[in-house]
Amino acid sequence: ENMALCSGSSSARKHRQQDVLVSIVHKHMKDASMADLDLAPTSTDRGIERWEHSHLVAALDIVNTYLDRRLQASGCGFFFGFQRSLADDARVRVCELLKGWLRSHAGTVDLCEDEVRGVCGFCRELLNYQDLFDDWTRSSSFANTMAEAHDHLRWQLEKVLERDRSCAELAQQVLSLSRNLVSDVITFLMSYPMNLQKTDALPSLEVVSLWMSLPDKECRVPGRNNEQLQQAMHQDWQTVCGRLVSAVLSSTGCLRLFRAEPHGPCCEQPLAARLQHARASFSRGRYKHSALVGA
């Protein structure tokens, strides 16, 4: 009778472990394929020849060491031990799940933050069920293994976040340099090779200020048009060079580069067409109304 009670209690415990494990997997694992817990046993060797992330390899070694000690304690060989005593153990299934993920991602150059965060959270939540997943010895317990693996996954997550921040900072620097380049080129062109008559009436030659002087049909930034500046620059924007600059200023790329949401269609004649017209006129020696210095 006592043996029957123990057997029933053990069976109920295994079912409870399986239910909790399935719940935690579905909560944290982003990859749907990771939800399959019916995993065949794999070797406790690393199983990888090269890697990019030392913390993932360290976590893999920790999990394999735990399994090795379980097998040594059972006194069985690798496959015999798994097949006879450990194959249905929920803790072994957790280890096989982690081993599969760690092996497949240790050599991945660009780790996905969400995936690393999910596996890290998976190990952390398992620690909330230490009583359910208690182990055969405190020195090599399942909880200790998950805690150590979690530490390395957390440190790996910090590296991923640090890399993402570095990439974001580099992207911001590229955008800043691009804004400066476009602004400096436009300022130079309007100040030296072009003889635009009314630029002295403008408070600034910065892109965001020049938008205010564009004709209504080319100003694609709502609320930025200034009638006084538009009147001052009206003749200049009609010149060949003026039309080239206004096409650049009203282009979608320029607007987005300077963080303005474009409204309405592009100017009636896009930049490419205006460049072609200017090239054709200049190749024929027609510089009247070009706004070039000396024309």
C-alpha cells in the first residue's frame, strides 16, 4: 500500500513538473520549435567546433556537467542511463532544451536580444519552482545548474544590449554627419558658385530655415512657410540653380534626414529632371537665368 502511494505521488509529481515546464517554455521561448519537449538525448560533449559567445559556451558546459554527474550517480553508461532512468526526467528535458538552443546560437554572430532574454527568463523562472524540481544532491543540484546558466545568459544579454547601444550610437553619428554634409553643401552652393540675389534677406541658410522660404507648391512641411521669406526668395527659386536647390530641399530623403514628416507630393518636377534640364542648357551655353556667378 505504501509503495502504491509513493508511486502515485511520484506520478503526480512528474505530471506537475511537465505542466509547469510546458507553461514556462510557452511563456519565454520565442522560437515555436523550442516548445517541443519530446527531445532525444544528445551527447554531453560540447558538440560545436567554433563559437562567438563564450558565455553561451560556459552555460553549455555547466548543463553538460550536471548531466554527466547525474549519469555517474546512476552508475549507467550514457545512452543506457538516459533510456532506463533519466529519459522521462523533466530536469533532463530542460537540459536537452537548453543544450539545443546553446549549441545552435553559440556560433551565431548577431544574437537576437529577445531570444537571449527569453532563454534567460526561462532559467530564472525555473528557480521559482525549486521545491518542484528538487534534486538528488545539493552540491550538483538542478537549481544550482539553472542559477549558474542564468548568470551566464544574463551576462550574454548585457553584451547584446551593449552591442545594440553601440550600433544605435554609430547610426546616430552617421545621421548627424549626413545632416551636416547636406547642410554645408547647400550653404556653400548658395553662397559661392550661385549668385542668388536675396539670400542676405534670409535669417539662416540652414535646411530647416530654408524650408520656410520655399514656394507653397514645394514646401512639404506644414506650418513652416513664411510669406515674407517666400516673397524675398521668389525670383531666386525660379532660376535654374534655385530650382535645383529647392528640389533637394523638398525631396523626401532630405525631409526625413532632418526629421520632418513629408506631406503632399514631391515638387512638380523632380530633381533628376531638373538636373537633366540644367545639363542640357549649360551644354548649349545658355546661362541666362541660371543664377551662376558671372552668368
